[in-house]
Amino acid sequence: MQLFVFICAAAMILGGAVGVILRSHPVHAALSLILTLFGVAVLFVAQNAHFLAAVQVIVYAGAIVVLFLFVIMLLGVDKADSLRIDPVKVQRPLAAVVGVGLMGLIGAAIVQGRSTLAQRGTGIDTASGGAGRDSNIRQLATDLFSNHVFAFEITSVLLVIAVVGTVLLARRPRSSGASDGESVIRQNSGAK
Amino acid sequence: MVIAIATPTTTWYLLLAAMLFSTGVVGVLVRRNPLVMFMCIELMLNAVNLTFVAMANKLGDIGGQTTVFFVMVVAAAEVVVGLGIIVSILRRRPGATADDIAELKG
């Protein structure tokens, strides 16, 4: 059963990933990305990370991909790229070499270090282990708000900075004339 | 509980994450649309997240899952800022690819 879940999720992940880099239309690439993200969420559940699986679906598939699609639609770049032409001649063979080489190196390292993997922590509580249904969230929250509470606070600062920076970046200069996309932004940003 | 042979071990997860990461690297190197390159960066981040979660489960340490939480937050902030930059670049020159914006001049 676990094997079946793993194989299905792996097929989703790799199929989506190949779709992202091979589909010429950016919207199709974004939809393939959703497939990959859902596959990763399935594997999160299989690895006792239930809360992260929910966050993966909500934040990644829900927010980030929608943001991608929104930008694609807003900018009107939703035309298919021509993947036939290769502006730099040796780029694709080199990229293939880099990809295969990287995969080989990481895979060799993983297989080499297989024997050193051993249980050593206090363990992750699971509902099937009799620790209650919300044990994963409980344990994650305990770790987050005790050991990493400073990093958590810094994260909030990071998010505020990101929001302010994006508002500054995406704001248009006053003098430029209005086009269709601009009026859409104005409507969405509300009162200015 | 389950048959030992048919249970995917941590090594399988790590190898899958390695494949996903390599695919993301190839995508960044091959594609020229800045948006799609960004999506490939997300692929690589997800591969790393998968590695963290698999190792957290194997080592029995919840710290891996906490790290994934932070990675997700930083990825969200990164996407917001990156898409803001891409919007402001593409507004100035529509249809720009990564080749067109090779020089850092407006």
C-alpha cells in the first residue's frame, strides 16, 4: 500500500516537473507545477508531516501558483514560447549534462550514505502511534515556539519587508499613461 | 504491519527528491521565460523540502519539519518579491526573456 502511494506520488511529481520544463505555454507550466506540489503533499502525509502537507496545499498550490497565474494573466505573457529555437547553441546539451551529472552525484552520495541513516531523535509522534490526532501539529508547535521562536519572529519581519518591497517595486511611476493592465491593478489595490 | 520489501525507505524519497531537484536545475538552465524559470526554482525548493521531511521522519527529529516550515515562508516571500521585479521589468519591456534582461540596466 505504501509502495503504491509512493509510486503514484512519484509519478505525479516527476510528470509535473517534466511538464513544467517542457510545456511551452506558461499557464500549462503553472498547472503542471500544481501537479508536482500535490504529489509532494501526498508524500508529506506518507512521511508523518500532516500539517506541512496542509500548508503545502494551501500556501503553494493555493497562493503561490495563483500568484503565478495572476502575473501571467496580468502581464499578458500567456503566449506559447517557441521551444524549437535554441538561442545559445550548446545550452541544451550542457544543461542535460549538468542535470544528469547532478542527479548522478547526489544519487551516488545518497546510496553511499545509506548505511549511516539511523534513528537517533526523540521520534515524531503519530496518530497511529497512539499520541492523539493532532500530535504532529502539537509537536511542531512545541518545537517552533520553543527552540525556534526567535527565527519565527524574524520571519514576520521578513514578510513585512517583502510586502513593502513588492508594493514599492510594483508601483508605477506617476507620469506613465494608463493602459488596460494598469487599471486592473488600480481596481485591485483599492483606494490609493 | 507492512511487508518490509514493499515499503519505500528513506533512500527512495531522497532519490526522488534528487530527481526533482535535477529537473528543476535543467529547467532553470533551459527555459528563457523568467516566470517559468521561477517555477523551476519552486521545484528545487520542493525537492529540498521533501528531503527535509524524509530525513525528519527517518531521524525522528521534528526539527526537519520546522525547517520546512521556514523554507515555505521564505519561498513565499521570495516569490512575492521576485514576481514584483518581473512585473516591473515586463511592464517596461513586454515579452522580455532572460536573454533580453541580461544587462542590469533599465
